[in-house]
Amino acid sequence: MAKITYIEHNGKHHTLDVASELTVMEGAIQNNIPGIDADCGGACACATCHVYVDEKWFKKLPKIESAEEDMLDMAYEPNKYSRLGCQITVTDDLDGLVVKMPSKQG
Amino acid sequence: MIKTDVVIIGAGPVGLFVVQQLGLIGLKAEVVDNLDKIGGQCIELYPDKPIYDIPAVPECTGKTLTENLLEQIKPFKTNFHLNERVQEISKEQKNWKVSTSGKKTFLTPNIIIAAGVGSFEPRKFSIKEAEKFENNGVFYSIKDKTYFKNKKICIFGGGDSALDWAIELSKIASEVTLVHRRDEFRGAEHSAKVARELEKEGKLKIKTPFQIKSIEGDNKITGITINTEEGKIEKISLDCVLGFFGLIMKLGPIAEWGLNLEKKTIPVNTENFQTNKEGIFAIGDICNYPGKLKLILSGFHEGALAARACFKLARPNEKYRFEFTTTSKTLHERLGVKKSN
């Protein structure tokens, strides 16, 4: 379990407990957090669960794989802290993680 | 005007299988899809990724699944209307009138929406000016490449479309610049190599890791500004900008049809998968009911039940008879199966 803070583009914070083994995307979808679409349902195939990971946390995440990097090419306004929420699996180590959502997903 | 028993919106696996279920009970369907090919997400998003949870198929790719479904519906000789999006529907006595972006109209008692998460549309530039210049200097697809002859153009993207068009247009355009947000291209290795060679020969400019910052021009595009995350800025004067960022799914006109919606899904009853409108059904990923699973196999079941409900509206004076494909002569005739004895 980890406490994760999702920040909407308009600045609204949502902090919630997300069970280990879920993904950051699933944590948002299951709790109706706006700003993450997840059109493909978590197959790393649509780039609509795009988040900007807080700078401090970005380096602590497992390394990005090429399939995810490829999908990020299609994401809306990606930057160097961009990740796909469906590719970040929650563990106890991620307690305190902060992610921001882009202005839209596409 | 095309008269039919059922119009199916969406040529994904669920839309294809419901053609078979309708065909077995003697109903004719017409299928409309906004993509240029049959298969929906299976073909567009993951043609080569293996799927492991199709009943009795231990493993198959999205492409194989689509091919097998097409084989399965062959006997029903179905018309597909590709590259067309259903725009409007209206009630005409007991039928629905369905009009598409390709100016086709259908008259049908039943509509089955098997549209997944919506129709596939090109992903666009995020900056506002791009909208103003769309189709007048900003493009997301190429219909006629000769339009770009002797023009100065800039292509954005890192996949096959961006690479292939950069290579192709470098032969006829006066200047081509390929811009991508990172140094690696995800398109075919060979194409990336060809692009790098063209760059060395001075036939193609490559700018990485840049993204678009602004588009300049009043009535006509005159140039663009690109930047890196580190703040490096460059200006390019040009005539056209092309963006190839893949496709995204948009619910689109479906939201305007007076159907109840829950987020981007359509609530249905689980008896026949009808929506809040009589004769309009929703199956597959787009439908929503307690316990809904977004699995292809669930869509198959939903389609089988919706098909039977369509029968009642398409053949109000006939009685529906439940039959098995193993034994029914009628079904064998519809399937074109020859008798073995």
C-alpha cells in the first residue's frame, strides 16, 4: 500500500491509499480521479493515462521500458518526467508518490 | 438509402462476431467504421500482441483474431463501410435513419453500437494555432502527396508514418524537416537509417529532441518555432506542417444521440443490451452494467443476446426459434454448409 497524490491540471489534489500490485492508473480509475482516461484499459497501447511524475520521485521509479517510451511519443505534451500510469506498479516503496495530470489526454 | 435489418457501428471483434450471430438467425447487417480497415483496436492498437483469453483459442494475435472472425462471417456476405463515421441518427416511424460522414444513409429498425471507446481520430498538435490552420497548412494525413511538391514542410513524429512520409516527400518537396521529441525513432530501424542517410546527403533535415512551440502566420502559415525542454529555441520558415502522432479514440457524435451516458460508456440492461432507446443496443467495451468486464469474450456474449432482440424488431410477425448449429438444417443453409450424407 502507498499513499499517492494525484494532482489535476487545475491544481486540485487527491491523496489516497492505493493497494500494492495495482498500477498508478488503476488507483485513479478505481477512485474516479479525473484526468486519466486509460482508453485501452492498461495495455500500454493508447497513452491516455499520461502523468508527470514529481521530479524527486521520477528517478526512484523502475526504469522506463522502450514500449512505454514509444507510447509517450503520442502522449499529449510529454516532458522528461512523463510516464504512463499503467506502467507504474504500486509498491510500499512508492509511499508518498506525487503525479500530475496533463491538461488533457489527447 | 440502404435498407437493412441492423446497422452495426464498429468493426472490432465484437462488431464482427455479432454479424455472425445476426446472420445465423437470418438478419442482414451493414457495418460502419471510421478506420480504414477492419478489426478495431485489435488491428489499430495491438495487431501483433498475443491475446490469451479468447475461449478455446489458447493464444492468438489481434490480427489473427480479426482474420478468423472475418472467415467466420464469410457466409453472410456483409457490406463494410470503412472510413465513415456515423454522424446522425433520427427516428422515422418504426425505423432509425442513420447518416454517415460519407453521405450514406441507412434505414433500419436496429442499431448495434459496438464502438469500443469511440472512433479513431488523429492525435493533434496541442497548441491552439494548429486548429486555426487545420487543412490549411496543418495536416494529420496525406490524401494527395503532389500537394507538397516544391513546398517547404515540417513533419512531426517518430513512428513509421512520420519516417515514411519524410523519406517520400523529400523527393518532391523543396525542403523537409523531421522533428521528434527524442533522439530515437520508434519506426522501423531501416526507415530511420534511410532518414539519417538522407540527412547526410542534405536532402532531409532532422531536429531532435524538439517539440512544437508555436505556429506563425495570419491567413497562411509562414513559419513555426520549435524548442527543447532545456530551452533551446529554433525558428523554421515553411508552408506546411504535418503531425503524425498516431490515433486516439473519441466518443464523437454518439454523445449527441440522446443516449444515457456514464462517463464514456452507455448503460444497458443485461437482458438484451438495449440502451434507453428502443432499437439501439450497445455491446462490447462501450456498454456498461453492473459487473461489466471489458473483455472480448464478454462482448461476444452481449452480441449474441442483442442479436435475438434485434430479431423481434426486424421480424415483428415472425417467431424466433432457438436452434443449434450442430443440428439445424436452416442454420446449415445460412452457413453454406454442405450435408455430409
